[in-house]
Amino acid sequence: MRPALWLTLFGLVAAPAAAEPAFRQLFSERASASSYLKNNWNRFSENYHPSYLLDGDPKTAWVEGAEGDGHGEHVSWRLSSLPRASEVKLRVRNGYQKSKPLFEANAAPKDIVIELLGPRGTVVRRAVTLARKMGFQEVVLAVPAGAAVDGVRLTIQSTYPGRVYQDTCLSDVETWVRSDVAYNEDAEAAK
């Protein structure tokens, strides 16, 4: 008998641990914000609506609509309610990523506060510094044991200035979760 098999049979070598559940993407039907930019120079009055943050298209963006750089402005979105989650990962396309010139022309969040929301309020609150770069960047937040998560709020604390505009933009945010709760792919895809 081979030594490794003999050791395993007699319990002297631990069996491999169960694999941690994989991250699964959660979708949201819409986002809401403290403000968004409205303009009268084109026919689409909701061009910079907060829901553009969730569409997966870097050519669209949520653009805050407050005076100045948007410090204190926030955007939030609901998720499928999870009675348990171990981690939430946000993938963020910071700034207006439609093109390099628009990315540089507009302001982008620098310091933000991310809050994971549950039925009783904030579950996790974490300050994060985003890079001013094109493409996705990731933030992973640990969720306390037994905490339910059903939403996310992101608040702008400071910004990278734009070369032309003060408008602060976010192109996309994806929400991913690691949880032992069964993933309902059809329900998520329907959002």
C-alpha cells in the first residue's frame, strides 16, 4: 500500500477543505442618486442618470449634478436580498470611460465611502481610494458573519479634477458576492 493512501485511510492526513464558494454577479434594475447632471443641449434629458452606472457600458456614466466637484454626493442600488454573504466585491470603472479625452476632461472620484446595506441599515462601511485610470479596479469587502446584505451605497469624499469640467463621473460598477446561498441565475439575468 502506498504511504499517502495508508495515511489518508487512517485519518492521519486531513481531507482537503471544502472550496470557498465562487463570486457570483448580482444585478440591479436601477440606481438612485442624490443628484445627476441634467442638461438642455441634447434631446436626452437623462443622459447621466444613475442607472447608467449599472449598464456595463463604459460609454455611459452617472454624472453627479451638484455644484462644484460633487463631494458628498452618493449613488445607491438594491440587490437580491442575501441572508448570508462572506464577501462583496465591487468592480469599478472610475471616471467617464467613453474615450480617453472625455476621461481626462471630467472629474473622477478619488476617495469614496462604500456602504453595504442590510434590512436594518449599514452592515459594512469602508473608506477607499480609487485610482484615476481606465479599466476596472476591484474592492473586496468582508461581511460580518450572520449579516444580511441587500444594497450598496457609494459616497464621493474627494475627486481627481477634470481638465475641462468639474462634473464627477463613474462609468460602471459591478457587484459580485461570495455566499453559500443558492444563486438564482435566471432571476439575476432578468434584471
